[in-house]
Amino acid sequence: MSKIWALTKVLLKTNLFVGSTDDKKKKSKVLGGALIVLLFVFVIASVGVPIALVISNILEAIDIRKIILGLILPLAGLTTIIFSIFSVVSVFYLSKDSEYLLPLPIEPRDLMISKFLVSLVTEYYILFMFVLPCLIGVGIGIDAGVLYYVYMLIVFLLLPIIPSVVVTFVILIITRFTGVMKNKDLFMYVSMILILAFSFGYNEILGSAMEINMDNIGGTVANLESELLPYFRRLFPFYNSGVSALVNYNDLGGVFSLITFIGINLIALLFIYFLGDKLYLKTLTVVKGSNKKKTDFDKLKISDNRGCFGYLLMKEWLTVKRTPVFMLNIVLIVVLFPFIMLFSFIMGYSSSGEEESMLNLAFLNNQYDNVYVFFIALASLTFFTCSSMAASTSISREGSNAWFMKVIPVSAFKQINAKVLFACILDVIGILIVAIMAYVLKMDIGAIISLLIPVILVIILSNYFNIYIDLRRPKIKWADENAAVKSNLNGFFSMLVTLAECGFFGVVAFVCYKVGVTLNYWIVSLIVSAVLVVLLGIVVYLFKRNENKLLDKVD
Amino acid sequence: MIKLSNVSKTFGKGFKAVDNLSLEIEEGFIHGFLGPNGAGKTTTLKMITGILKADEGEILINDIDISKEPTLAKKEFGFVSDNPDLFLKLKGIEYLNFVGSVYGMDKIKLRENIFKYAKILEMNEVLNNKIESYSHGMRQKIAIIGALIHEPKIWILDEPLTGLDPKSSFTLKEMMKEHAKKGNVVLFSTHVLEVAEKLCDKVAIISKGKLVFDGTIDEMKNKVGEDESLEKMFLELVDDE
């Protein structure tokens, strides 16, 4: 047991908390912790409190807590399944620690369970933010005693175990009996497709669960109870005892349910423990890099005339393209998000037949001369770029190669411009998809173009801000690529930058609405663009003037 | 020529990794840079190449101050890091093309040099594979090719022989000799004292961030006062600190 604990501690440090422990890092951890607490409070306020209100006030006649808990636990299970695909693949197969640990006299089952516990920690991060507030909301709603919260903590800790066991088992089987691990990149792409497939399924389920008509809430609840709950019970039978433990926390039935729930999860843990001997070691030893092909030197493509900047740009793209984790978090998120929106808008548009209401949603034509409408549209378009992490992780993504930026005879300014341009290209592709969506919704093409110009300038400006964030606090010490993007707070900070910009445009819209400003939208676009060009000029000038200091924090 | 004048570097709360170091690496010599683990060798090389900024002092690369004109100074040298895991997602040829473009190389010259060095170091058959598929030694070789293809006058090599097979190791040592013979600068760090003894014209020994010796092997013998092996003299000099 002590060996498992020691191993888990080491793996946790190498997989999740890589980096030095100097004062700066400690400060950044404190800052990160403060942000997480802030987000937690926000989720409690926005999700937990409404749940508490629904339970305590609206439906006293119906045992809504049973329904809500019956939904929360399976939804948490589904969330775990989606996120654990990546964390299991990353911790079990992509982490570099395996090659150091394999020669050590460690039992495969000890390694297996330690890695499993590490992958589980990642799930707790997510569940902590989104499930715990809901469970607390139920507690507040039913005015529960301390015992409920004790039960809640136990159930919460056991919550992700079985879904993670299922995912781990499936991945072990896939890796053991197919040749997929011979090409790690292919393996990651298969994982990504699995995640996307699950995500779409999840959205469907969540969508149907959320279709609550407040005018007929009794009927909706009855539908949930008669249709969705039995479905979830069949899908996740192992959560029934967990739900029962929380519902009946103050009687003997609750104790029995809790013991059953603990027992089921212990069996799952034992299953994964002994699976280590049978499967894990065998799958690890077939892990190989890319296939080697013999090179015919005469056919090699030697440098074309694209120039240094072109090569810097190409290096960014090739690295992202060939690293599935980067591809998913940097490219697909930015491009797919608006694309999915477009798809669902079109589907909704064609099926509903409510042409007018759809057009209303897209800010009506001929309304743009009301300046506030222009700014609301600008804020909305800017919001679409908030998922972009290309610039805010561009230095972090260099990882152990970061020193190379400082050795080559290319100015830091030029290198940073290449990274900013790369991020801008991705963001502009995302925004163009949104523009197409707006066009499909019959928005005036002139209005679209008049909005696109300032939005593109905002994108460029944001990406300079975002890269500055990453230049100031780059996360270049990471064990695997996930840490460079997924557990990098810089992405979160860049989202705050975008939201601040949206907020600014919102405030301007509000002021214009109150004052009642009207002006031709082309003129407004011109004025906003001119202001943005000036701002951009100042930012670029500051980058250029300080180019010798830009990479100072990249050590 | 590389010239360091009173260079110091402190990390964290007062740990002085390099302490008032002054050193001149002249043309026409292979200069070995020796020292125990944690002595400050890599920190010094990182300051020379601009990866780290010196807290105090001045570093000149062919009379160009690296802190004032970094881009110009960096054109003067080729650097091989002690960690050869570079751009693993790129193919060997893509990496070399990238390096060529960064140094503004002519396409014909680049092709010539890639062919020359890839053949010498027996990498020509794997250039179209991703670097992540290379062994440690092959990664070291591609890093060496990348550092040398733009024909720099100054070679700065941090543990360049680590991981190389005997034939490639021999080839690289011959290349270093030839480069120095042409009146160029070779500065390399190593832990292998036998290599330093056989290869270097001069050695600089650093211990706890301070320079404890700089000169030829014969000068070292005079200083220590005995006709010992480099290993024994090295230990004596380092222990004295």
C-alpha cells in the first residue's frame, strides 16, 4: 500500500504539478487557487442556488430531490466518461514516466492503480467545479443536516470511479488487441473522435433534460421522472445506490445504500488493480513511435523561397497539426465551435419554419444604424473568439524547445509576430464561419463586412495581449502536451481578456442605447476600426521597442 | 573570438551559479570547458548563446555584445544543446530547412551542406522521418547538423559526444580539429576527461561558478607541479576550491 501511495505521489507531481517551487510559481498557484474558488462560488450562485430554490419553493408536492439527484449523478458519470478518455490516454500511455518506471521492480498492478488514481484526480477537478455545487444546492434546498454533507462528500469522491474504470478497461482492450498504439498520433485522433462522439451524445441528453417549460413544470418533471430517469437508471445502474444514499441520508436505508455504493466502487477498484497484471504491462511494451521509412535524398524537398517568417509560421502549424492535443485544443475548438453553431442554427431554421423569430435572433437587418445594435453584434462576434488559446499558449507549447527561440538570429519581435499571425489566422477562420452563418440567416452582407473589419482588428489586438500573458508566465516545463494547454491558466486569462473586450463593447452599446445614437453602420465601423488601428499601432510599437526583453521570462 | 568579462549569474535567493567569470576563447584552438556537475558550465554556455542574460559583466562574440545586438551576435555561432530533443514533431529535413531559413541560407548552399553533413553523420536515409522516431544518438546528430549547416565560425557544443556511436564520435572529433585548424573557434563542454585530454588545445575548468584554471594541459601541469593525468590534476584543482 505504501508503495502505491509513494508511486501515486510521484506520478501526481510529474503529471499534474510539473515545475519549480520558487516564489513566483507559488504566487501563480495562489492566484490559480483564488480563481478556482471564485469560479466555484460563481457556479454555486448560478447553478446551486437555483436548484435549491426549485427544491425548496416550487415543487413541494413532488419529491424533486430524487429526480434532481437521479439526473446529477448520471450526468456526472457522462462528463467523467468524456474527460477521462483524454486523461486515461495521457496518463497511461503518453506520459514519459512509463519508460523510467518500467525497469523498476514495481508490480504492474501497483503501477496500474497509481496511474488510475492520477487520472482520477483530473476528473475531480471538473466534478468539483460542476457537480459539487449542484449537490450542495440540493443540500440547501432540502435544508439538510450535517449527515447529508458527509454522505455527499463520500458519494462525490466515489462518483468518477466506475466511469473511469469503464473507460480505462475499454482503452486497455483497444490497445491490447489492436495495433493502434503503434502510432501514438493515430491513437490520439481515435480518442478525439471518441470524445467528440460522446460530446454530441451528451449534448443531446443534456438538451432534452434541460427543456423545461416553466408554464408546465409539473408536466415536465413528470416527463423527466417517467422517461429520462428510468433511462439513466438503466444506463448507470451503479448510481442507484448513491442516489438512494443521498435521498435517504437520515434513515437506515441510506446507510445501507451508502455501504452498497462504497462496496460497488471498491470492487471496481479491485478489478482495475488486477487488470494491471493481465493487460497494462503488455500494452505498454508495444508502444512505438512513428514508422521509419528510408529516405531517398534526391527526392527530398529542400527549402523553397518562403523566407524565415514563412518557415516560422510553418513550424507553428506543423507542430500543432502533428500533436493531437494541440490540434484539438488550438484548432478544432476554434473552428468547430462556430461550425456546430452554424449547423444547429440551420437545422433549427429549416425545421422550425419560424423564419421571423430566427431572424430576430440574428439582429435584424436595417437595425444597424442604431449604434447600440452594431456594438451588441460586435460584442457577440468577439465572444466567439474566447475559446481561442493559440496565442496564449504559444510560448508554453514550445516546452523544452523554448531555448531555441533565444539562440536563433531572428528577433524576438519577428518570432512573436509569426505566432500572433498563426493565432489570428485560426481565429479569423472561426469568425468567417460565424459570418457565413450570419449570411445564411439572411443578414445584410454589408453589415457583415462592416462588422468583420473591426472584429479582425480586435482579434489581432487580443492575440498580442494573449501572447504577452504567455510571455510573462510561460509554462514550458511539462511532462506531456496536455499540461501545456489544458492545465495552463494562461488560456483562462486570455478568455478573461476577450470577455473584458465583450464587456467594453456591451457598455458602449448600453450608453449608445441610453443616448439614442443613430449613425450609418459603415461610418461606425470606420470609427471603431480607426480607434482599433491606433491601439494596435501602440501595442505593436511597445512590442518592437521592448523586443530584447520579450523573451526574458522564457528560461 | 568569445570574450567574457566579469560575468556573473545568480538564481533564486542568492545562489551564484557563475561568479565573476572572465575568459577568452581564441581562434585556432579547441577549447574544452570542464567542471563538476552543477559547477556552472551549462549556465555559462547559455549566457554566451543568449539563452540566459548575465546579471553582470559583458559577453562579446566576435566583438559583438550579445546583450546589445543579440540577432547579429547569434549569426556568428552554431550551438548544440545538452538536450537534443528538439522539435520532435518535425521531420529531420523540415527541421534543417527551418534552420537554413532562419540563418537566411541560399537554397543551393543549404542543399549542399545538408547532403554533406547528413552523409558524414550517416543521417541521409532518415531525414524524411519525424525526429521523435530517432534514437538519442540520431537526435544528437540532427542537432549537430542543424548547428553546423550555416557554416558558423564559432562552434559552441554542450556535451556533444553524449549518445553518439563510436564512429560518429570519432567523425565529430575530427571535424572539430579541422574547424579549429582553419582558424575558427571550438568551445565544448564535457565530463569525459580522456576526451578533453586528447582533443583540447586548451581547457578552462570551472568550479562552484568560479574559473579555477584556463590554459593548456602543459600549463596545468606547471600549475599543479606534477606530471599527472588530466583526471588527477582536475580533481586536485576542483578540490582546492
